[in-house]
Amino acid sequence: MQTPMIDYIHLLLESIGEDGGHVASYIPELAQANPDRLAVAIATLDGKVYVAGDADVEFTIQSISKPLTYALAIADQGLESVLQHIDVEPSGDAFNEISLDPDTGRPRNPMINAGAIAAHALVSGEDADARVDRIVDLYSRLAGRSLSIAEDVFESELSEADRNMALAYMLRTVGKLEGTPTDVVRGYTRQCSVSVTVRDLARMASVLAAGGVTAEGERVLEPEVNRQVLSVMATCGMYNSAGDWLTSVGIPAKSGVAGGLMGIMPGQVGIAVFSPRLDAHGNSTRGVRMFERMNHDLGLHLMNASASVSTVSRRVEIDGCSVHEITGDLHFIEAERIMRGFEDEPVGDAPVVIDLSQVRRANDIARRVMLEGIRRLHLDGHEIRLVDPWGVLGSAETGNGELVRGEQARGGYVPGAFANVASAVRG
Amino acid sequence: MQTPMIDYIHLLLESIGEDGGHVASYIPELAQANPDRLAVAIATLDGKVYVAGDADVEFTIQSISKPLTYALAIADQGLESVLQHIDVEPSGDAFNEISLDPDTGRPRNPMINAGAIAAHALVSGEDADARVDRIVDLYSRLAGRSLSIAEDVFESELSEADRNMALAYMLRTVGKLEGTPTDVVRGYTRQCSVSVTVRDLARMASVLAAGGVTAEGERVLEPEVNRQVLSVMATCGMYNSAGDWLTSVGIPAKSGVAGGLMGIMPGQVGIAVFSPRLDAHGNSTRGVRMFERMNHDLGLHLMNASASVSTVSRRVEIDGCSVHEITGDLHFIEAERIMRGFEDEPVGDAPVVIDLSQVRRANDIARRVMLEGIRRLHLDGHEIRLVDPWGVLGSAETGNGELVRGEQARGGYVPGAFANVASAVRG
Amino acid sequence: MQTPMIDYIHLLLESIGEDGGHVASYIPELAQANPDRLAVAIATLDGKVYVAGDADVEFTIQSISKPLTYALAIADQGLESVLQHIDVEPSGDAFNEISLDPDTGRPRNPMINAGAIAAHALVSGEDADARVDRIVDLYSRLAGRSLSIAEDVFESELSEADRNMALAYMLRTVGKLEGTPTDVVRGYTRQCSVSVTVRDLARMASVLAAGGVTAEGERVLEPEVNRQVLSVMATCGMYNSAGDWLTSVGIPAKSGVAGGLMGIMPGQVGIAVFSPRLDAHGNSTRGVRMFERMNHDLGLHLMNASASVSTVSRRVEIDGCSVHEITGDLHFIEAERIMRGFEDEPVGDAPVVIDLSQVRRANDIARRVMLEGIRRLHLDGHEIRLVDPWGVLGSAETGNGELVRGEQARGGYVPGAFANVASAVRG
Amino acid sequence: MQTPMIDYIHLLLESIGEDGGHVASYIPELAQANPDRLAVAIATLDGKVYVAGDADVEFTIQSISKPLTYALAIADQGLESVLQHIDVEPSGDAFNEISLDPDTGRPRNPMINAGAIAAHALVSGEDADARVDRIVDLYSRLAGRSLSIAEDVFESELSEADRNMALAYMLRTVGKLEGTPTDVVRGYTRQCSVSVTVRDLARMASVLAAGGVTAEGERVLEPEVNRQVLSVMATCGMYNSAGDWLTSVGIPAKSGVAGGLMGIMPGQVGIAVFSPRLDAHGNSTRGVRMFERMNHDLGLHLMNASASVSTVSRRVEIDGCSVHEITGDLHFIEAERIMRGFEDEPVGDAPVVIDLSQVRRANDIARRVMLEGIRRLHLDGHEIRLVDPWGVLGSAETGNGELVRGEQARGGYVPGAFANVASAVRG
């Protein structure tokens, strides 16, 4: 069989309907784009990318570069320093992009041009070329392939950079620009001219969705940086008003004037679309529509909450042993429920088997809570027998109470002490 | 043993440190509150509530009523109609609370007084008393106990309602107020005077976190209503700026001037704190601090993404059968990965066992994708043997290819066709 | 002959052209007005009123009451106190009328409803009736006849006073309203319902143009109050933007929703027009047009400056006397030029005749400078012979050097010491 | 004797009291200014300049250049075209200087930097040098001497022109800048570096006060241009809010960051002061104070209206002739009163003598009304005998009814038909 995913995204393209709006015209090179291009890509956190349409047609990344460079600026300078240069508030209408916060002089957020230029200037590097080298390197690591700059678009765009020059001079006036306006605008324009496909963008999005780690396991962005970038995209990423976007679509996203659009569902998936004609907000007309459709069809909304809460842990007695069978992914809330099962365990020296053989994922919080629960059962006098074939709890030595902290356990896969419940029960 | 949760929240109260700010003074009754009260409560989606401190001290709900009544307004009038009266955009500084959108006349959002008064007036009911009856009924259902109004606070607040009277008259002027100002302000003031404890608030929050369903399984709010309320709380709930709150705390929340503060982590947990002294923003000083601490300690942030993606499905051959063992909760992204396992199945009439015995939860999307995958394997010639002891896929009849769609299956618990994998393999 | 003025204003009415816009509809009684009414009146500072059209048709004064009541508030409370309640800045677009200054809570100016309501509340008086009695009394003194209230319009307007109720409650919230909202709005609505004709309005305007003094010589407003009112009308009087009005029309003015429009050219003339249909700004459509025409035709613009400066003083020698013949009105600048003539007078005891027989008007500054010049000539040794048949310099006793200061001289008409130059020369 | 003016302005300097604030520091050259400089100058419309203090110390004109260059832009391009580039509305706080009108992209007014830069660019000329040549030429004509540029200040200022570069690029982005940013900013900076004294500024102001004509009779600015400039200065000239300035000081004015301040009382006088320390608004601290004092002492406020209206015309009978003796300056309002005297003239063929021998000034409107009145008396059958030794009415031929219109009469001085009343009465 073929996975229904393929059919789904092809159907999506076929049924997306009439296009509208116009190709961006202010940059001569963009104006020459084929307006009928249409593509979609969905990338999973483990590296599978579904594509349909013109998935290998290159276009310039434009404003989709903003969150990525913002991430690099934070990585280079630290969040505090970046926040002193750039605020994180939504900025209302498009024209106000040009304005800075009247009290602090900071650009409202890194998704408008003023903020993006300030962010570019915060990337470490002697000059535009040095900064752009590091930026392209980051983008390439996110995309999983070596990206390059569309020089013709760059030249074309640089010749129309009056607005960005104005912003850069203004930023320098208020002390928010590192470097000289001409050099910074040159670098920023190059950054916007990086050439990508929807496949690249979906892959980039999937790394952000995975908390900054690629499918191959490379950590590209620290978790705090990644979280900051997603948070800012959620309120400031689209030119629509913050509340409108968060209520109706409900995932962090960013569009570019060349027709690209990238969205991230944290912990789940990265999505990208491409269609050059833009609506009045400057977003890809069909892109936004595809996006809304996918979000609806795939149930992707930050505020979607599952009503059905089923058992994650049950206690059975086998041969005098108390066996806690645990299923599903473990976060704080599942750990909390497991603790309730532990609570019911009467004090004594009866062996307690904790069966994690059906658990594959646990976050730090869950791991810490689990280890603390095991420690307590141990203190109650119980002999603890841990079945953790997937190493979910890390290299915890449970027999002697010297529990390895979750932080250390994060390192890698460590097989559990026992192969299965049967041998655990047998001791 | 005792669950570590209890220790955690007690430790939280003990270590929260110096209080600051002042008890709200503009309402005489509030000014008399004991400023040293301190309480916290965490409620799980299945009804467990952890509390510490003055958890059973009652105080008035005040602005925390706003998202709840907004939910009722949407339930009564439909989202479209409510959006015509009230926008969903963050509103900047506190003073602007008083203003309406210059173009549409709509209050900026339902979390500022103007929007909350408009929302109150949209609740069905002949007059203030009728509306308040329905409102208190909703709050009571959310809290899981019968709530009542603190009449002394109500009287005290009504006598200081100039600002709300101004807002109500203004709303009527721009056609956004249903009813007469005096009656609406009376009703709105009563709504704010509902008496609650942190236990109540945490429980209410947990229902919102569960998508609108109580721990007992009662659906109090439709999923769409619930999602809208959470989305609006995420950007407009706290008096801080939208971006600041979303980046730093990262969950939907709402505070009240009596010192309460309620937060929701969708799909996970409801939280409430109480401490009457307020900071300059009008939020509980220690409340905000406790909140930030818990969110950090418990890893609650909408943008937290887990980097570790482990196997959800593996294929083993048993006695000539292809067995797909599936573990963990199923959403779109897990279903997608399972499909990849199905894809690898060579065309033929070999029996395929789909083992869901370790799966307890699946959302609609996942269910639909799974059923489609099964249908396709069936079309490929395979005999499908489904092990679904928890009825995750609904009443799917897999033997004859006439698969029940997910929508129908949603109805209730239907045991799987086979008790376990062994009998499935045997056929 | 008949004065061309009469012909001029009749011609103005005849040629004003097509009407446009609509009669104010939000107040039922106003909606019933005859939309074709048309009238104009020009009142000179000495009491002559030229009228044409429906000059004796009564309509309600509406917002034209605002500057007048503002004057009374200043007279009652002092300028400082009134400024603490109401600012004097233009407020941009119409909707912002509803807003208050975010820092101070003050209404932007007394010409928008919020400011006008605050001004009404600052008029001394126990309650609405007491305040309105004093207000109607002021208006009557300005109009030169006893005015009364159109009770039917008042009742109609009071029933549609939601916006004003909102403003009054809001003002009380920020501490800028003296009294209770209901009483103040009642009083303000009565104030707006005073019934006037264009003849009345032109006469009122002429009193303001005369610095607060009627043609009969009654001082109704102190000069400082009058100047404040005109200044505020100049920037905030019309709903158009401040700069637009000041550049294009260039005189203080105020319009009312019943179709009246009143303008003041300081020191020159008062003008009023009436035509009920309103343009998009809420100003009388034909009224504004008539106004622009008159201002152009009659050269009325605050910034019109005369280029031609001719002699105001010349020195002739007659029979050994130095005679300074002075002509025209005397202000600072003319006095300054006369002093230059005095400067040329060689020191000595030759008699100096100062001939003011062709001078009818002098302001305080000019009077003071003249007296100081005379004092200095006297100190130089000259015998001074003053010819001041119109008493322009006041009761100055010039023969003995004991000059009466201008302040004292202000009292009244004092004939000069000499009947004419001939006798002055003769000594 | 010496004119009291000299004593007055010296006394003003002596009594002005403590200085405050700081010399402008952002431009190195300005920071080196001697902060204790103090000067004042008052220039009459006929060329007399009173000075005190450091009246011949040169400083750079800075922002005082803005209204002057605005005038040249209007003269070069026409008012319509300039209005399409630059609005005329006050702009609120200082920071917003940076912003443009969101709807039109126009700078708010020509007194903020954005507007001033746009105005500079509208001056005709190939490049900065060509524009600056014409600008310096205009300033020199206004000042009555040849001015030059302080090259050291220019160089210093150009090196700190980031903000102006930002504004220029922004203006080009919105299509409001003619020319290239670098060239325009260079030219604008040179314009700001023109070196002047208070004597120069007072003289410039006096030309504006005279409607654009120098004391020597040279017309430098057309009346419409002059009126526009004064109107804009009245609302936008000072960094204080528009309403505050117009109510408290009440005359058009403009300050510069080097410490200069120039004010214009239309039709009366030009004033300038100089003191380098600036207050928080960027205005000269002592300069503003001197200004307020002078305006108070000299009665200079646009809204000052004289209450005393005295006779301008009286009718006497001499030898069967009706003689109308007219005194004072003639504008619309005086002409209107003279017409009333004409009205009383009974129909008949009796000679009417119109004695203008005491009239030296009449504006167009007055001239037209007078001629129309004379025409009507003629039509009534009267023989008209005009005594107009100063040619106030122009070359009117009154004997035969063929009246020359005022427009034609404007040309120059034409002596009246009769030398004096006596000969007029004799016929």
C-alpha cells in the first residue's frame, strides 16, 4: 500500500482552487517569478518529508529567514542582550513596521523588517560576508543540505533597499544597530536571498518542531532559543493580527514575499507551502489557504486539547509481586498519575515491578518524578525491579537508592536492568 | 509512599518569598481582605486536585470570570455573532482598556472590561438575574460544585461601578451592547462577585485543559468554544503585553483583582493560585511568581517540544503473520509513522495483525488515518486482524473491508474483535 | 444709497449653489428640521447686524454652546483649575472624541463632547437647573436678548444621550467630573438646546471679537477669558484637522449639529451662518462654503498681514513749535514709530505739540509708550502741548510733567487739554 | 530723548534671570558654543531694528531654516504640489517626528525634520549645491545682507546625520522625496548651517510680518505663500503642543537647536532671541522666557482684540456740501462703517466730499468697498469730490462714474483729484 499522506497532499493541491493576488512586484527579479508554481511539503521529526507539486523549485527565502536569524542572534549574544535590542510584541498594521517603540527605541519584534535587520546585525561576524557565511551555514544545517544565495535576486533587491536603509539608519540613531547601515543592509539582503525549496523549508520547520534537533539527532538550536523563536512566531509571524492568527490557525508560522510559508507544530511536524501570488497582507494567497486546510484536516492547533484521558498505569499482582504496567508517552501529567498508583502501594518489603516496556518517550520532568517515586517506594522498604527495555529513565540504578538524575540520563540510550516483566517478577 | 506532588506544592509555598504590592483598594470589600492568604492548587484532567495553603478560603472570582462568560456567550450566540461584538486582539496598555477599536467600535478583546461587559450582555437571558443564573450554573458545572455570589462584595463593587457604567454606555452608543447599561453592569458585577477557592479555579482550569470535558466525562463546552477561549487567553489574558507573556510563561491564563490566578496547559493540567497583594499590572504578586516557578518546574510551555522521537510501531513476523505492534498515544504524527510501516508490507494475502493493545488514546485524525491504512492493506489483498482491546479505533469491522468511519466510532467504547495478539495470529 | 454689505450677503446666499449631506438624524427632533433653511449674519463690534435669508428662524445652538460655556467655567473657576480638568490640544479624528489623554485623564479640549461636559460641570451651581440658569443668562447677555430652551429638542436629545452618559461616567472615573453623571448630562443637554437665530450667533461672535465687550459697552467676558476661548476655537473648533482649518480658513469658529456655524475675526467682526444639512465632518455643508467665501471676500484670516506701512507720524515746524502730527490707530508698533520721531527732537526747551486729533484708538501698550515718550521729552526740557480731543491717552496732565499712567487713564473718556493744534501752537 | 524701546529690551535681558538646561550636545561643534550668550532683537516692518546683548554674535540657523525653505518650496512648486508631499498638522510628541502619516505617507508638517527634508528637496535645483545657493539667496534677501554657511558646523553635523539619513530614505520609500537621500541630506544640513545673528532673524521675521515685503519695499514672498508659512508656524512651529503654544504665547514662532528663536506678529513686528542652553523640548530656555515676557509686555497675541471701537467717519456740512471725514487705517470693518455714513446721505445732486486726507492705509477689500460706495452715491445723483492726497483709493476717477477697480489701482501711488477739503468744497 501507499501511505494516505501522499494522496492527501496531492488532493490538497488539486482542490486548492483559484489563485488570487499578485506576485511581489517591488523587486524586479521577484516580479519575473512564474506565478502558477504550487508546492507543499510536510516533514516529520524523524526525517520523512512528503512533497507534492513544484517541491524542488527554488525560490528565495525572504522573510522566512527572520526567525532563523533571530535564533542565531540569540545563540550568539544571549537572550537578554537580544531583548535589549528587539522587543517581542505584535505590532499591528503593516505600515507601523517602520516605527520603533516610542519609549525604548526597540523594534517591536524580530518579524518586522526593523527587528529583522537589528537581529541580523547581532549575528557575530566582522562584516556582512562573515555574518552571512554563518547564517547560510545555520540555514544549511536546518535544511540538511548546503544552501546558496540567488545572486540575481540579491542584486535586484539591494537596488531597491531604500526602506531597509531607512530602518537601519533609524536603528543606529536609537542605538539599536550594531555596525554601519550600508553593511548591515547588504548582509540582511543577502540573507533574504538564500535559495530554498518547500522541501528545505519543511525540513527546517521540522527541526524547530523537534525543539532544535534534526532527524539525525544533531542539536542545531538550544531548547530555550528554539522556544523563544516559536513563541515570537506565534504572535508576530504573520502579517495578520496576532489574535486573529492564533485563534484561527493556531500554530507558529512565517511567510516570505517570494511566496513561501513555513509552519511549525511543536513536537509534531513541520510544514511548508509555496505559491508566489500574494494577498493584500503580503502572504501567499493559496499558501494561506492550504495552511488553513492542513491545520484543520490534521488537527494542528496549539489549543487543541484531547478530552479523552485513559489509563496510563495499572497495577496487577503477579506471584506476590506488585506490577505497575505503564503505557504511553510520559510527561509531567502522566508521571503524576503513575505516582498515584505508587501511593496506593502499602508500606512493606514486597517487590515492586515497574514495567516501562510499553513506554518509549519521557521528558525530563516525567523522568525526575518517576525517579523520585521509585526512591520513595524504596524508602518505604520495597525492593524495586525496573523493566525499562527502552532506557526511558536513563541509567538509573534503582536497587541502592542512588538514582541517576534525569539530566545525566539524557545522554543516550541505556538498556534497562531487566529484559522483561517475567524475569523481573522472578527477581 | 506519598506522591511527590504534595511535597512539591508545599515546598513551592514555603519558598515563594517576600510578598509585595497592595491589596486592591478601589472596592471597599476587597480592601478588607487578609493580604497574607496564600494558596495553590493543581487539578488533573481526571479529577485529582492537589492543594496547599489556604486552599478552601473563598474569594471573589473577579476578572477570571471573563473567559468563562465569554465561552457561554459563544455557546449561546455562535462564534460569528460574538466576533461581531468583540475582537480578539491584545490591547496594549491598561488605560486603553477604555477604548474601542476605532474602525469597528468593537472592544479589543473579551479580557478587558469593555469586552467582558459586551460578552456578559451576549449571554442569553431576559435580564441580569436570568443571565447571572445561567452564568453561575456554568461556573458551578466547571467547578464541580454549586457556587454562589458574595453579596457584600457585589454591593460594594456596584457602588463603584462608574467605569463599567461608562463602558456600557459607550458600547451601547456603538451598537455593541445588548440590553440597558444599568442592567448589564449589574449583571456583570454579580458575575465578578462569584465566590471561589483555588480548588474551584484549578478544577475549572482542568476542564478547559481537557477540551471542555470534566473529569466525570460531562462535556461542558464544545471543543471549538474551548479552543477559542484558550486562544484568546493566551494573547489577552494577562495585563502584561501579549508577547512578553507568551514567551516567558507560555500558557493561557487569567488573573482577578481579588488575588486569584488561573492557568491552563491544554491536554495536561489546570492550575490556580491565590495571594491578594497585586503588582503594578494588577496581577497577584506572589501568584505570578508561583506561576512562573511551576511552569518552569513542570515543563509547561506551549512551545516546549520534545526532541526525542522514539519508535511507535514495529513489525515482527510471528507464525507467518505480519504483526504491527503499536505503542503510545496516537495523533496525526504517530498515525503517519504507522502508515510508513504499513507501506513496507508487500502486496499479498498474508494476514496482518495490527496490535493496539498498548494504545489507550487516539484522536480523530489518527483514527481516520489508521482506518484508511487498514482499508488500503485490505485492498492490497491482506487479511486484517485487529487487536484493539481498548476500542481505540471504535467499532471497526475489519474482516470484511466495511470499515466504520472514525466519526461514527467516536460514540463510545467498543471492544476490539480479538482479545490479544496470540489469538489474532492464530486467526 | 444702500450699503453694499446688504447686497453682498444676499448675493452670497443666491450664489452658494447646491446643498449636500444630510440633516442630523440621531436626534429625532433635529431630523424634522426643514433642510432648506439658509441664513447668514454679520455683526460689527458696534452693534450693526447685517442679515440675509432665514435670519430669524430659531434652531438649537448645540455644540456652538461649547466655547461659551467654557468661558463661563473659566470665569467661575479660574483658568488654572479648568486646565486641570480639560486640555487645549486638537484631538484628531472624530472617534477619538471619546478618548481622554492617557497620561492625565483630561479630555483633549473643551470642543469635543468629553471636554464640553467637563466644562459644563465646572460652571458654578447646585445642580443642572442652577447651572443652566447661569449659562442661559450668559448666552442671553452675549446675544443681547433673552434666550430660552427648546424643550422638545431637549427631551428628544436627552433620550439619545448614551454617548454623553458614557463620557460623563468616564470623566468621573478619572476624577475630571464635578457632580453626578445623570445631572451633568441633563444640564449639558439643556445647554445644547438653547434656541438661537443666526442674528443671535453673529452678535455673540461680535462680542467675542470685541474682546468680551458688547456693542453697548458691557463687559461680558474678561480679556484673558476671551483670549483663551478664541485660541482654543482656532485649533479645536472645527471637526477638520487643526492645521487644515488654520491654513485654509484661518479664523476661530465653531459649528453645531443643528446647522449653525459661528466665526470670530478678533477686533473686527462676528459672523454666523445656518443651513441644516451636514457634511461628513458634521459641519453644515453650505455653512462651511459660505464661510470660506466670506473669509476670502472680506480678507479675514489671522495671518493676513498688510504689506503697506505708511507714515503714522510726521513732524512739522509751525511758528517755532515742533508739531508731531499723528494719524491712525495706535498699538505697540505705531507707538514705537512715533517714538522715533520724538528721538529726533533736539534737546531744548522748545515747545513740542503732539497732535492726536486724528487718532481715535490706542491700546494699553501704545498709551503707556506714548506717555513714557512724553515724559522723556519733558525731561529733555521741552514744554509739551498735547492735542488729544478724543482723550486717547486718558487724563494725562502734560503741562506739569506729572503724567497720569496709562492704567489710570483707562477709566473713561477725558478730553484733551487743548481743542486744536492752532491753540496749542499759540500756547 | 532716547526711545523707551532701547531701555525696555536692555531691561528685559537684565531681568531674565537664571539660565537652565544644556547646550545641544549631539553635534560636536554646537557643544562648544558659549552657553552664556544672550541677545534680543525687535525689527519693525519699516526696517528699524532694536537690539540688545550679543546681537552680532553669529550662530547657525538650524531649524529656524525650516519655515523659510518651506516658503521657497511653495514658491517653486506651488502650494498644491507641496501639500501632496507634506501635511500641515501638528504632530504631538517629539519622537513621532520620525513617523509619517500612516494613510498618506506624508510627513505631518514641514517643521519636523521629515517634513523639512522633504521641503528642502522640493526647492528647485540640480543638486544640493544648486538648491543651497538658492536657499542662501532667499535667506539673504530676507535678512537684508549676504549670509554664508558655517562650514565647521556643517561638517560636524553631516557626520551625525544618521537620523536625517533614515528620514530621507524613508521619504523616498513612500515617494515623498525628490532626489537621492545622500544629496538631499547634504543640502539640508548645509541649509541648517547658515550663520545668522538675532539681528538677521528679527529682520527676517519682520519681512514675514509684513506679508513678505521688506522694509525697502521688495516683495520676497507672495502673500499666499507668506500666509501659509505663518499659519503652519502657528500650530507646528514650537516643539510644545499646538494648543499650549497658541493659547499661551499666541504668535507664529520657530526655534533652532543652536539657541535661536524667531517670532512673527503679523502686520506688526518681527522678534528674535538667542541663548544656547535648551530646555527639555529643545527650545532655548531663556529664549522662551524672553519671548513670553515680550509677548505679554507688548500685547502681542493673535487673539488680542481691542474692545474700544471709536468713530472712523463723521459727516459735517460745509457750505451746502456733505463732507465725510474719515480717519485711521481702512480694512473691511472700517469700510463697512463708512458705508453706513454714506447710507444716511439723502438722494439728490448735492456734492459729497469724501475726505481721506487722514487715511494712510487701506487694504484691497476696503478699497473695493469704498469705490462701490462712491459709485452708488454717484448713481444716487450726487456729485462726488474725493480728497485723497495719499492715493489710498488708487487712481479712481470719481467725477464721471467710471470708477477704476481696486485691482488696477493697486499699482502705485496716485495723488487724489483734490489737494484738500477746502478746495473740494469749493468745487
